[in-house]
Amino acid sequence: MLTLASKLKRDDGLKGSRTSASTSDSTRRVSVRDKLLVKEVAELEANLPCTCKVHFPDPNKLHCFQLTVSPDEGYYQGGKFQFETEVPEAYNMVPPRVKCLTKIWHPNITETGEICLSLLREHSIDGTGWAPTRTLKDVVWGLNSLFTDLLNFDDPLNIEAAEHHLRDKEDFRDKVDEYIKRYAR
């Protein structure tokens, strides 16, 4: 006869064996990501652009960090733009998730923080999307370049900002300066 106590014991025994198996699988996956991150963070910190700073709110969680980009040339010079980066467990098969925390008037970044940078896409039409050979250094350098050589008015995410630039470059610059003064100091 099956009693509740024996059923609970049996269920606990099964959970225990399942939990340890799934924990070791999960730990192995996380540990692979974390091993990659230890190596990549060291490389990143050694090769950080002079306009960038990386901050780890919890040094034990290398998969969550903030990046501050302070462009020293171009439209966005003088601003400080914060990005939040989260590296998923499936890294390096999938790209990190990045969001701009600073409100910005930019053709490739929406005012809500979405970013148009092909290397952050898992599947990219132009073939420059994420690949397992890419690293956090590539992501940081790509984000930094959004303020200079990757600034793209021809294929915008923020269409209104791109059209504004085409209509009136001087007024566009004024609006960028206004956003910097209000949100990026």
C-alpha cells in the first residue's frame, strides 16, 4: 500500500537525483560561460578604448556589467552614455543583450534604449552579425564606434533622428546637444 509519507520520500529521492544531475548540467553550462568571461574580461580591460569605462556592480557576476562611453569627437562629444550588458547562459553561441540606459538622440539607438548594431544580432543579413568567434571586446568597440565611424544615417533604427539629420544638420546637432545636457552629463 502506498502512503503519503512513502510517496513524499520517494519523490524527494527522485528530486534529489534529478536535481543533482540538472544542477551539474546547469553548473557546467554556467561555468563554461563564466570561464569564457574571466578570460574575455581580462582581455577587454587590457584593450579598452580610452573613451570607455567598464563597471561590474557585482564582481562575482561578470555576466552583468555597465559600460560608459564618453565620445571625444563628433556630435556626441562631451556626453556620457551608459549601456547595460547581460551575457546569457548560452554565450558565446548567442550575443550579449545590450541596452542604452541614457536617453539619446541617435539614428542607431532609440530613445528607449534599443540598439542597431549588426554584431549584436544573432542572424544578420549582411553577414556581420554575431558569431561564436566574437568577444566582449568586439561588443565594446562596436558600441564605442556607434558614436564615430559606425554612426549610420542610411539604415537607421530611429528613423526620426536620421530624417532630422537629413533635413537640418545644424538643428540635429542642437537637439543632440540638448539631450547631452539633459540626460548625458
